[in-house]
Amino acid sequence: MTETLPSLDDVRQSIDRLDGEIQTLISERARCAQQVAHIKLRESPETTVFYRPEREAQVLQKVMARNAGPLHPETMARLFREIMSACLALEHTLNIAFLGPNGTFTQTAAVKHFGHGVNTSPLATIDEVFREVAAGSADYGVVPVENSTEGMVSHTLDSFLNSNLRIIGEVELRIHHHLLVGEGTKTESISRIYSHQQSLAQCRQWLDANFPRAERVAVSSNAEAARRVNGEWHSAAIAGETAAEIYGLKQLHQRIEDNPNNTTRFLIIGREAVSASGTDKTSIIITAKNQPGALFTILEPFHRRGINLTRIESRPSKHDIWTYAFFIDFEGHQDDAAVQEVMAELEPRMREVKWLGSYPKAVL
Ligand SMILES: O=C(O)C(=O)C[C@]1(C(=O)O)C=C[C@@H](O)C=C1
């Protein structure tokens, strides 16, 4: 086998030549994006929308479908994610508000969705993320909405009840928690563990088995937990890799989550509607009276038209006692005939039907 291999120099020459070709093509692609920006500006000078989630989803789906290896389709799509992010930054640099501080999983989700070509601003609360996007100070916002182990982030759902913002995208992130400590902290000296309440819950069994006597202190975010540990030699934090890097902490134990498939879903919120990508989801809120058959009346038209529901959650409505808001996600786009028929049927029978938006299903 060995004698048929080319020399290292020869292969490196091939790599140099290919890199040159790839670079020329990326530059050509970037010039196309600049042209697209001029076209968009000419078509709607007052309300130019540079970021097009439906087109990005299609581009990434095509990359994955075309992929012939040896790289994994997702690895290839992540490379194109960054190329597109850099191209979009030539058109316009997006400002993305996320639930901070720096180092939260929400920031990781924002970068996974938009790539590194955007500015990200950490905000202290979910309410602030909604406010900044509504006011136009941020182009888009990223907030957590559900975790596979712990369920819904009710604050995010409640924020939609009082907002006119739309959902324009979703991101799923595999969540890995690590036990982080400052330099010099030993396992036996840990008497307090900080984390967000959801993360403490996601690592409950591991904590019971390994640190049954340590005090568990819930703080506003995992990143805040990491920040507090800095300088407290008897404390540890449960947080992710990014928080460990930002706050200079050591990973004493890795992947301590009880469920190895622990995933969190995040929503991207914005002000404009998104066109159909061909593989979309729609989210709505239906407010109904708590009377027999209410839920059946809502679900039956979806079933009759073969529309697949992907999630349903109920929350007490903020306005009337014994009235419930159902948060429903289903496959399809607001412009699809079948979706419009279901809505036309439900609107007169419900107290309120609110569209939260149609958006491409998460590709990566
Ligand atoms: O097709 C467009 O509308 C573009 O602006 C180009 C492009 C790309 O690089 O492919 C960049 C940003 C958009 O969000 C979508 C796609």
C-alpha cells in the first residue's frame, strides 16, 4: 500500500492548489451577495430585509443533500453556514440580542443559527430580549423555549401572549453540562454548587450520587454560576464549555447531565414574516374557554387535513380566569391552503387565534 501513496510534498501542493480555487470561488460568491444587497435595496429601499431564513435553510439543505463524503453532511453544512454568515455580513451586520450573560447556551444557539458574522448582545432577561427586538435596537432575538428533560420555559411562552413579534426560526442544541471549578479547587472542598435551576434539575441524579451534601444554589443563568465561582475555592458551577472558557474555569467532571440526549430548543424572534422554504413549521396560540371538548374542537380540523402537530402546551391565559392559551406547533406554512382552511374553521369558534409565525425547520 505505502509505495502507491504520493509524497507529502505532492499532496500538499494539491491542497495549496485546491485552497486557491476554493478561495477564488468564495470571493466570487461574496461578490454575488453584494449584488443581492443592491437588488434588495433597490426593490425596497425603506424596509430592506437582508436576512432571509427560508433561503438560508434551502442553501443548507442542498449542501447536505449534495454531500458525497468523506466529511459528514452536518460538518459540510456548518462550513457553508459560516460562508453564508460572512456573505450576509457584507450585505449588513445583524445585531442579535440573546438571553445572557456571555457564555450561556443561548449564545451558543445564536452562533449555531447565524454563524460568527453577527454581533451578539447579552441581555439580562427574556423580557428585555423581546423589548429590544420590538424597538428595533436588535434585528433578531434568541430565547430558550423548551428542554427535552425539564419541559417548557414558561416565561418565553408568556412573553408571546403580550407581544406582536414573530417566530422566524428555531435552533436545537445538544446540551452538555460540566462541573466547573477554579484553579486549585479539589473535589473534597466543594460545599456549594451554583447553576440555573433547570440545569440543577437536569443533573439531579448525578449530584445526588456524587455531591449529596453540597448546597445547591439556583442563580439566573449557568454563565452567572460560572462567574460566581471565580474566586470561591469551596464552590463549583454547572455550566457549558463556553462559560468555562470565558470565566477561566477547569472542567472537573464532564457531561454530568442525567440524560445524554438532553436537548434544548431555542426560538429566533423578529419583526418580519418569513416566506415558505418548503420544510416549514408554524406556531400559533389559541385561547379557548375551559369547557368540555374545547381541545378536541381545536385538534380535530388538523387531524382531518393530515397536518402533523409537533407540540401542544397549555398555559393559563393572563386575561381571564379559567381561560387557557394553547401553544401549538405544526408542520406547514401559513401560506399553505390546508393551513389556511384550518385557521378559517377555528377562528370563529375560538376566543382568539394568534399567529406567531411560520419558519423553516431547524436544519443543523
Ligand atoms: O439570497 C439572498 O437573499 C442572500 O442575501 C444571499 C445569502 C447567501 O449568502 O446565500 C446571504 C444572506 C441571506 O440570509 C440568504 C442568502
